[in-house]
Amino acid sequence: MKLRDIYGKAVAAGMENDPRGKESVSLSLANRKKEYDALKEEDRAYFDMESLSNPYADTRVLSGTGEEDVQTVIVGIDIETPELLLVDALKARGRRVDAVVAHHPEGRAYANLYQVMGMQSDILNKAGVPINIAEDLMDGRAKEVQRRLMPVNHTRASDAARLLGIPFACFHTVADNMVSTYLERLFEEKKPAVLSDVMDLLKAVPEYKEGLMNGSGPNILIGFPKRKAGRIYVDMTGGTEGSKDIFQGMASSGIGTIVAMHLSEEHRKEAEKNHINVVIAGHIASDNLGVNLLFDEITRGSSDGGLEIIECSGFKRVSRTQ
């Protein structure tokens, strides 16, 4: 399988599992095409052409042509220069490694992380928050994240990969979308009545069970086990944390419980102020779930047994297709 094919399958799976729905994803791509068409010729050289077919700016091939044949891939939650040096050392010892895939973005994908945050507005709107409120609050938060990323030396890891000759990609929102869809379907099917039911469902998922073993699994951040869950909102995708001012709108729309990867102290206070229960599923555990589900889709139907995956940097492979 070529790296470009792995990347293409990851994007396709992310789009198929996008919680906004196919219509919103198609509209996003159509709007991006309009932006490109409206550009002056001299400005088109700076346009990210991948964004015409991939709506997730934080998912990219960072090093290599994409035409590399890949049989063995190292997959990690965070891949930076130390991990790339580890890959180089493994190769020097005779270990085959054809490419490296990170979950968290690096390079241009990290610099443009804020661009995927707009999808949170559509997800909130589907949950009942008026779109004008969701967009207004998310626009401000996305600009805040953009300002925070502007001074970051974001090409360090991708430069290291290039110098070491290691094909390198990152799959961020596409994997997070997998988590959102998986948990939304789980809660819709099982209909947990109280927070302890939510916790029991999470604890039955291998990645969250592993997280508990490592001290980073699910926990109730706001509420208590016998409190009614009410309507559950899964907050697992869209780049990074949204606006801290959105919780009043969420409460007004009837959301009783948020199940999230993580929540800052500032956001926690606002959720508590608006009487919303919060269950933290666990950041790295959720990332593991998303990446595992994503690679299940990438390797599904492969006639040669798929890819050999070497676990690295907080990632543990759990396959649901075998």
C-alpha cells in the first residue's frame, strides 16, 4: 500500500464518520473551491491544494512524496524529533520501517489546526444550539488558537523527518471523527440513564480499560454516579477545545451531560455554573480509540493482510476487524 493510499483512505473514513453529516462536509469542500476560484493568480501559489479534497487541515502527509510503498508503519500519538530519531535507530539495527504516522498534527497541519474548529459550530447546531450563537463563539475561539499558534516553530518534526528520509504523516481530526461516531452510536444504542451507566459503557471499551490501567481512564469530572445523564453530547472532534462561553447555549438546548476527551479548568467552571454533567473519557485513551478505528478502516478488505503496525508514543493497537 502506498503512503498516499493510506492517507486517502484515512481522509475518506474521516469524512464518512464526520458528525456534521455528509451534506455539511460536501458544502465545506464546495466553499473551499469557491475560495480558490476567487483568488488572484499570484495568490494561488500559497493555497493549500489538498484542502480541495480533504476538509481537515490537521491531516496531511508531512514528509515524502506519498508514493512510497508501505508495509511496516510506526504509529504514535505524538511523533516529534525524539521519536523520529528512535525510528532512525531502529532502522539502523535492521528493523524495517517504511513510514511514520502521528495522531497529533505537526508541520503545516499543526499551524493550520485552528481551521478545523469551524466544524464544531455545525456539530453544536445539530445538538440544538442556534447556529448564530455557535458560530459567533467559535469564530472568536478559533482566532485565539490561531494567534497562539502563530509564533510556534511548527516545522521542527517535519524537517527532522525530511532530513532523516522518513515518510511522515499525521491523522488528527479524521481519527477524532471516528471516536465521535463510535461513542454517539454506543450511547444511542445503550441509552445510559445515569452517569455510572456512562462510565460502565466506557470501561467496557478496550482503549478506556487500558487507560484506567495506566491511570488516565474515564472519570466523572462534574456530577456523581447516580445523577441522571439526560441528553449526552459527545465532544471529541474539531481540532481543540471550543469556547468556554458555549455552555449556557448547550444547557438551554437540553444537553445534560458532556462526554469529552479533556476539559480545562476554565471550561470546567463554566460547565459547572450551567449545571452540565461532565464525564472525561481520557485524552490519550480516546486518541487510541480513534486511531485504532481509523486503521481498521484503512486495512479493511486488504488482500495481503494489511499493514504491520509498530506501536509507539502512547499508542497500543487494538483491532476490531480480526
